[in-house]
Amino acid sequence: MMLNNEDFIRGLPKAELHLHIEGSLEPSMVFDLARKHGVTLAYPSVEALAAAYAFDNLQSFLDIYYAGAGVLRDADDFFALTQAYLRRAHEQGVVHSEIFFDPQTHTARGVPFEVVITGITRALDEARAKWGLTSRLILCFLRHLSASDALRTLEQALPYRHLIAAVGLDSSEAGFPPVIFLEVFERARAAGFLTVAHAGEEGPPAYILEALDLLKVVRIDHGVRCEESPLLVERLVREQMPLTVCPLSNVRLKVFARMEDHNLKRLLMRGLNVSIHSDDPAYFGGYLAENFIAAQQALDLSRAELAQLARNSMRASLLPPAQQQAWIARIDAWLAAHPDA
Ligand code: ADE
Ligand code: ZN
């Protein structure tokens, strides 16, 4: 059977490792939930809200993203949000998803931690039962809030330790180096959480080093600015440290001016463990398959390279090695059945 590249990408088994669940809140759901809760929005229509998604940088996005999340009020809202994301992910060939959530965005508005996690978890359980789609949850601390606020959030998470695989660090990067969160990450590791962190999206290579050496992360989210330090790149290759790269996000937030300028392919060819993810798909113009397709077209990625990116997503995942290997075998078989022309 002859497949075009888009169908090749959709059929490729993929792990999504960098996805903020609040970033999957579509404008139509913002309006549905606003109506449900009697909230007045700053925009008159779904179209007007969607038209506001034109960003100059990370902060201009975050301002709209946190405002949008204000319509999430009860556990059914978090369930509906997560269910809608998982359905789309499943339709695009995502077989495993590691999902970030930002509890402080909600607890600061008076929504209890328990409401957030029970709603999300109910949808994760349903997707596993319906489609065999496996998942992990990653609690992100907001770096624009204080270290003591993060410590309080970790305390709130401890009763749900069994539902959360790792902690991460997100929100405004420049001016908020990882070292600020050293103590909370040490406590999280002592409690058995793995650690990840956004670093090198807008921040310098020094932040990637801090994430590695101080926060002891098992992967770096974004990390694309590593290229500015050849010594760091050498280390990332040697350690096969995963970088979860988000192409559409990077272009929308002007980390790269155009997709053609993205360094994903160079990093891949340099031997880095890079993989493709969608970050905040409702805001950046596409889910995982659209990210693969945009990168494939702009960077002229071969099917062998697309398959390597998918293998990397499995290797970088928190799945047990045997499950990673099983998916990698499926990826190899898909490539063998539909090779480059
Ligand atoms: N929160 C949601 N998306 C983010 C991103 N790309 N960088 C930092 N924080 C985020
Ligand atoms: Zn992110």
C-alpha cells in the first residue's frame, strides 16, 4: 500500500512527552465552560478568542493561557478537557502520553488540588481501558511563583503520590533559573518523584546545566538553545539526555522565526536524543501529528528520520524498558512496510 507522508506520520506509534493539559483547552471549550459556570469572557466569540492567539514571545502566550484556564472549575471540567485531548491524541497515533498539569494555576483560584487530579485521572483511566493508551502525570511548578509556594504544592501532592510520576518546572523562563527550585526538587526526589524541567526554550544554556546538575532531571523540556554551547551539546549526546522539542510552539513563540530555521534536524543529525511534541496544541495550531507534518515539510525529514524521532519518544518515556522495546519494534515494522521512496 502506498502511503503519503501525512498518513505515514499518523500511523507511526508515537509517545507524547511534552503536553500541558491546560494548553489543550480549545477556544470552543473555553466558551462552553464559561457558559456552564456563568463566567463573562473578555472576547465576544470563539473566533475572536482564537484570533487573539498571536504571540510575540513566551510571556504573551502565558498571559492568555492562564486567563483561559480560569474557566476550569470542577472535576467534570478537568475530565472533559483531558478526555478531549486523549481522543485527539489517540486518533493521531499517540499510544502513550506523559501529561503536565499546573496545579498552582487552579489552587490559586480556590480550586482544590483534589478536584484537578481526580478529573484528569478519571479520563486517563478511561483512555487506558478504551484504547490501551497508557499515560503518566507530571506535576509542574510555576517558576514565576515562589519556591515556598512550590513547596506547599508538593505537600498537597503527597497524598496523590501514586498518581504522579514526576515533577517539572514551567512558565516564564528568563530570570527564573532552576536553582531557585533546588530544595523543592530535592524533596520531590526524596519522596520518589522523577524530575524534568523546561530549560533552554527562552533561557540560556546555563539553565540547562542547572536543570541537569542541580535538579537531576531525566529529560529537558525544549532545550533547543543548547546549540549555543558546543560543550553542552557534546554532553547531551554522550548522556543521550532526551530533549522534548515542540516545533509549532517554538515558531509561534518566536524562538525560531520560521519552521525552516528550526534546529531539530541538526540536533537529530548531531546524535541528540530529540523527539517531537505539541506543548500547547490548542494555542499553537496543531496536535502531535501536525507538529510532525510541519517539521517534516519545512526540514525535509525522511521517513527514516521520522521513525527515529518516534523511537526517541519511546526511549525518552517513563515506560518500562520492555514496553519501550515493544513499541520500537512496532515503529521499525511500520517503517519497513512504508519506507522512503
Ligand atoms: N506552560 C505551558 N507551555 C509552556 C511553555 N512552552 N514554556 C513554559 N511554560 C509553559
Ligand atoms: Zn511546555
